[in-house]
Amino acid sequence: MVDAPCNGRAHPTGVMGSMGLHSVTGFVSLQTGVGGDPERGTYIETVARGSIEKASAMIRQAAVQAGGLVGVARNPVSASYVRANGAPGAIKQCIKVGQAIIGADDRLGAAAEAAADAADGCIAARGVVSKVELTTTGGFDVGSVVIDGDDGKFEMVFWNE
């Protein structure tokens, strides 16, 4: 396993996780997806080859058929391309943040503080979640969370995250 994910996070579209391959003239994407539950009859394995956009659309449809999620491997490239365009060390960073959360004490907000410290980040808002919206459509999860914060109202919009 190479610790250099495509741009460092999960992606709802192939272009977002393509490390710029969508702009490489003539690049042909190869993507595989596996998921679902054999006992429920939703298990699927698929391989798609074509433009990043079209292959990604096929993988997203496999996720829909599997019940919302497939594991994906896509776009084999050279090590030098990954070094220049990937996110080397991102998995190690995720493990560091996860360990910080697990090690946090039981105080309210301690896990968020630990995660922010481990990622060299900051707490953007503190407050109470007052509204959550989630819709799944066409293989995408979209929605928002509203926080009634100490310094006003904050809304966080998400798309497959």
C-alpha cells in the first residue's frame, strides 16, 4: 500500500480524485469497484475504462446498485506522477488524527480539540447542531448541518463526505 491518496480524501467524483489526470490529453481511466451484500442480493464487482468522467459515472452507478458504497481502485499511474500530484503522507496523518481523537479525555469538545491540534488546524465553530439535512440521489449524498454557535449561526454543506 502506498501512502499517497488521490489528493488526500474521498471523492464523490472521479475528477476530484484524479490528481489532474482529467487534463492529461489522451488519458484513459481504468476503475474497478466492489461492494454490496451478497445476502441481500446487492453484491457487485465492476470494471470501467474510458474518460475519467464516464468511468466514474459507471462506478457511481455500481455504488447505487450496491446500496450506497463500493470500494474503488482507479487510475494506475507511475510513482513519479503520484509524488508530484498525490497527497503523500495523508494516511499517516489520518491515523495521527484518529489516535488523537481516541486518546482525548471525556470533556465536551475534547475530541474536536485533539483532532484540530493533531492536524495543525483550529475549531471553526462551537455550539449546538440545530438542523441536519441529508438526501441521497444518483449516487451522491448531499446535505447540510447548521450549528447555532457561540458566535452566530454556521452552516456546513457537504457532498458525499
